[in-house]
Amino acid sequence: MASTEVPPLASSNRRILSIWADGLFALGFGIVGGEIFGRTVSYWAAAGGALLLASWCNHVILAVLAGGSIGKQISGLRLIRTSDLGKPALGQAIRRWLWGFFYIVISPVLILSGSDVDHLDIAGLRTIRRADLRRWRSDRFRKRASS
């Protein structure tokens, strides 16, 4: 399936909403983990570990099982494979999760240099609106039925 046959990318406002929701979720989980396990190990090590665990579960496990993280579910988004519009595979979700950390580090450089690097279809995945996916699938079904 060609990339032109994939529903359009979700708006930046919706994607930013999901990023903030996911970030607050991970940060809250990290603070709670630091408080609970901070007495046995360093507070910051416990908080960092809890934050990474929450991020992993949210961005990898939920992406594979539900098609998106908590933030994506709240904002009506869905993560799809560009090849067949299915849910992400485990390897794709892991690559996208790791790319997110790299992007956090390099984004200031990209902004200051004025670069327009396309980072939105990482690992063969695209963030789209759930409504666009339903509409796209129903249009494709009607085209096949009328043929």
C-alpha cells in the first residue's frame, strides 16, 4: 500500500495535547515511584525508573494492545502502521519509543537550525485521528463494493 493511501496525519494541536497528557502521566508515576521506593534506593533513581517504566508501558505496551497511549486515547488519536493500517507491532513501537528520547535531545538543535526533519512517520507508524481512520475504511469499503 502506498503512503498516499494512508489517512492524513493528525493536527499538531491534537498531537501536542496527547504529548502533554502522556508527559504528565509519566511524571506523576515517577513522583509516586520515587516516594514509594525512594527509601530503599535513591529517590531520583526510583523516580527515574518509575518514569521510564510508565513511559514504556504507555508508549509500547498500550500502543501494541490498544493502538495508542493514554494521551492518544484521550485526544481521539490512533497509531497505525502505514503499510496496512493495523496496530503497531512490538518492534515498531519500541523503535518509535526510543526515537522519542533521541528527538527530545536533538529538538533544540533542529529548532535553532530551522531544520524541517520529518519525524512523524517513524518506524512505519503514523498518528491519525480515529475518525479519519473510520471514514477512510468506510470509503475504501464503498469503493470495493461498487467495483
